[in-house]
Amino acid sequence: MSTQAKIFLTPEQYLEIERQAERKSEYWQGEMFAMAGAGEPHNLLVTNINGQFYLQLRSSACRTYTNDMRVSVTATGLYTYPDIVVVCGVPQFLDGRRDTLLNPTLIIEVLSPSTEAYDRGRKFEHYQSIDSLKQYLLVATERVHADLFTRQPGGQWLLTAAGSVEDTMDLESVGCRITLRDSYARVEFSP
């Protein structure tokens, strides 16, 4: 009986492979994890939220990136692709390729049934180690709901939840306010 040994990659090997790959993969502890495609509700939410940011941030010192901007969580070694990332001030990148951000101010993940537990749990644990990160917003795809975590003095995170199209989320870290009505425009929920 033969077993194949797992091949572990260094971060440098991962980046070399990832930068040439046709599909995106996350990386942690020597392993690459392929990312699945997203459905219509997920894509509409990303577009609708990013549209609200564009209108409010176009004249500010903040920049918005969607799901193709890789983020490196330096303290834990995770490389990941959040759905939306906002950085205020000068963006810091891993290298001259400018495709791996180091200093996000706000990260937004649009939840799917297959990733929700990870996004709320282990991934959030990784993100908490990013010193520049001030807020983390989770947006549901199966109902109108958003959870905003805001870093407090001393390192605790305060949760603010919203669950109605009448609600707004104040993203003070980037100087924006988004409405759930606009975020969920044209989003249809599965029965």
C-alpha cells in the first residue's frame, strides 16, 4: 500500500503558482484551497455594496477593491480574497506586483452556506490579527441581514446587527453609510 505524501508550499511558491493560475486559491499553512464560484445573489450584493462605496468614497483617501485583491494576514500566514476590501490612506502591498494588500481598513465577506461558518469563525480570527483592520462586515445571501464587527479600544470587537431593508450600517472606519435596501436591490432569495 502506498500513500502519497502531501506537498507543502512556501508562501513564495504559492504566490508564484497563484499569479499564473486561471482560478483563485487561498493559502494557509503550506496548502492551497481552491475557491468556488459565486451565485447571483452573492454577485449582486458585492456589486450593490461596492456601488454605494464608489459614490461615497470617490473623493476620499480610501480605495475599494473587490474579490480579486488578495489580502495577506501576515501574523497567521493566511492569503485570502475577501469579497470587498477598503483601505484608507496609503495602501501597503507585499511587493511591487501590487496584488497582495497588507493593510485593509474594512473587510466585507458576503456569506454563502458553504463558507458562513468559516467566515464567522476561523477566518475572522485570522482577520483580527491585522492591526489596520477596524471593521468587519458579514452580509447574508439567504435573507436580509448584516453583522458589523467594530474593533474597540483594548482589542474587543463590538457587534452591530441589522435585519431590515430599512436599516443602515455606519462604516465609520471608512466614512460611509450603506443601506440594506440598496445592498439587497434585485437580490432574490431561494425558497
